[in-house]
Amino acid sequence: MSEGVEIHEPVAAPEVTTPVEPEYAPAIDRLLNPPRVQQSNQFLLISMAIFAGTWMLRGESSLLNLGILVGVLFFHELGHAAAMLACGYRDVRVFFVPLLGAATQGRARGVARWKQALVLLAGPLPGIIVGAVLAFEHVAPARMLIMMLLGINAFNLLPLEPLDGGRLFQVLLFSRNRYLELVFRAVTVCTLVVLAIKWQLWLLAVFGGFILLSLGSRKRVLDAAQPLKHTGLSTDPHALTDEQRRTLYTVARSLKPAKLAAKFNVTFIAAKMDQLLEVAATEPARIGETLAMLLLWLAGGALTLVASFQLRTGRTDMTAEWRTYERDGYSIDLPHAPHDRKSAAGPWLVVETRRAEYGVATAINPEANTIDAQEWADSCRLSAVAHHQVLRDYGVVPYEHRFDIRSEKGRTLAIRCVGTAHKGYMIHAEPGDTDDARRVLDSFVAH
């Protein structure tokens, strides 16, 4: 009897699959199709109104100056927005930040470094150019507009993060090396915070503090992106292979804090993937592109200095147009439209030309609704002549003093001190020995 042989059919080995985290697919989808944020005119107008309202509550600007400030900031941001649209940014929008200023946001995915630098310069440079043109055209009534155009935009050119100038240097130079980027950002933000505290711009100081706190997170992104720089990543996530996407996802997921709530996982990972891709795939600006952008930056600073000198010394008094200007409590004849200043003692009304300066300072007693008019007029004269040579004294009339002293420029400075039951006024004209000066002082009437 022969033995039977049992034959078994071959059984296929079970397929082994690599488990995929549940966040992978939605994170990749969010990276490829980020949520779009459209410019909302309603949001722009509301943020502008809140910005204007907070400045009015501080009481540091007249309505005219506040309107000029909003206009200058809006013009600055429109420059950024126009350049963003021209350079291929997505989701561009403009908005105002209470007590801080305005901002323009856009998605710069795949945009070359030199174009990013051009976008940063497109905010301050147009404002500086317009301010310089007005200064050289001797547009005296637009003095406050010129000062804001030059001052605000030149301030933004300072090489301090997060100002336009600081971000320009980071994009062109310091983004080439992660350690230089971190040191530059830390030093410049600390400098800006110190200046903000000195100028009592508390919201700007808080904003700078948040940037400093984010340096640790930025360092982790820069460190994680370093090994990815030479792996052939494309700036366009749609062009990445599946293997590159999985690598990018794995690195981004390693940056996730352990205590992050699960509902934020996908958003966080997609954002980190975007940041890693921007650092690892975007090529530095070429030497020629870098030099060109830095020359534009230098030109903006130089033009500001020249225009400021012209504004200070230019012949803006060629065509005087005398008018009577009414203010709260008084009226006065002046050759040009005045601008307002603020001081600890009270508001100032000033007209400045190359040859002369005229103004009215208003003193208010913050502790009472009334003042001693004669006592104020006497103290005004005493303080004015304490450290100056008296050239001429016109005598005393009730509640008034009028006299000439030698100014610090060596010229005659005519002063009239007027006291009323509620306020004190000091009217000045320099030089004070001209018909125009006498007209200014004689025209002052307290109501």
C-alpha cells in the first residue's frame, strides 16, 4: 500500500501596510488648498474707524491731522498691496490696527526673494517720493501732510523688525543663514521695544514682545528645514512627490507641541509645512538683485533727508495768503495755514517758513476752570526773560505784557502774553521786528 501525499495550496502572505496618521490627508489638503481670505471692504472700514476712534480718545490729534494720518497710512499700505498683486501674492488684504497703524497681508508662496523685497519697499518709497515732490514745490499749506509722508515712511525704512526696513534686510541678507536671522531679529526687535517704551507706544512694545517670544518656535523651524534644503523641494506644494510630502509632514509633525489640542493639529501641521517649504525651497536673492534693492532702500533714506532739509529751509513764504484763523478761545491773522503741536503745557498753533516763525501757545490750568489772568501774564514774562536779553519793553496793560527779546538764533523775538479768566496765551513772532510780526501780534484777540 502506498502512502498518500497531502498537497496544500500556497497561501498568500498578509499585506503589510504602513499606518498613516489621521491628520496626514487633511493636512496635505490644507497645504494644497489653503483657506482663502478675501479683502473685505467692510472689515477695512470698521478697522479704520476703530483706529481713528482710539486716536481721538487719546486726544493727541486734531480731526484734520487724524485724517491726514489715516490717509498717509492707507496710501502706504496700498503701495504694499499693489506690489503684492503684481508679484503674484495671494489673499491680499489691508486693515488697520488700533493705536499701532495699518498692515497688509498676503500669501507669498513661491515668490522670489527680490520680489518680496520689492513689496516691502513699495510701501514707504511712494510716500517719500510724494512728500519730497510737495516739499520741493513749496506747498506750504500741506506742511503737516509732507511731514507725515516723510516721517512715517522713513520710520518704516529703519532696519528694525518688524518694520519694512528690518524685514527687507531679513529677506535679502539674513535669511541666508539661520543663526544670523535669529540674532538680527532678536537685536532689532529688542531695540524697537525699547524705543516703543520710551515713546509710550505700549501696543507696539507688546507686539514686539510677542515676536521675541516666537523666536524659539522660529529657531525650531529653521533647524528642521536645514536638512531639507538640498532635497530638491519645489516651492509649489502641488509639484511635490508623495515621498516629499510625507517627509515634509513628518518633519512638521515633530514640531507639534505635546499639549496642543487635537482640533488644532491639522491647522498647526499645515502651517509648519508651509513654513518649512518656504525656508527650504526659496532660493536667496542673487547678488545683483540684492544690491539693486539695497540701493533703492538707500535712495529712500537719502531722499527723506534732502526733502526734510528743503522743508525746513525752503522758500515756502514766497506767496503769503493772510487769513484770520479761529481757534477755541481766540482768533489771529497768519500768512499761511498753521499746524498744531502738542506739549505738556497745552496746545500750540505754529506757522513756519524759511524766514520766520509765528505761533500761539495756550496754557490751561488742569486743576481748575479759572486762572488769575494778571498773575499768569506776569509769570509768562518772567519765564521768557529769565535767560534772554530784553531788547524792548512796551509797558504793561491789564492782563498783558508785550516785549522783545533776543532769541537763541540771535534774532529779535517778539512776544505778547495775554491772560484771560480761563486760559493764558503766549503769542510769538520771530523775527519780531517786521511788519508781518507786528500784524500777527496785533491781530490776536481772545474771545
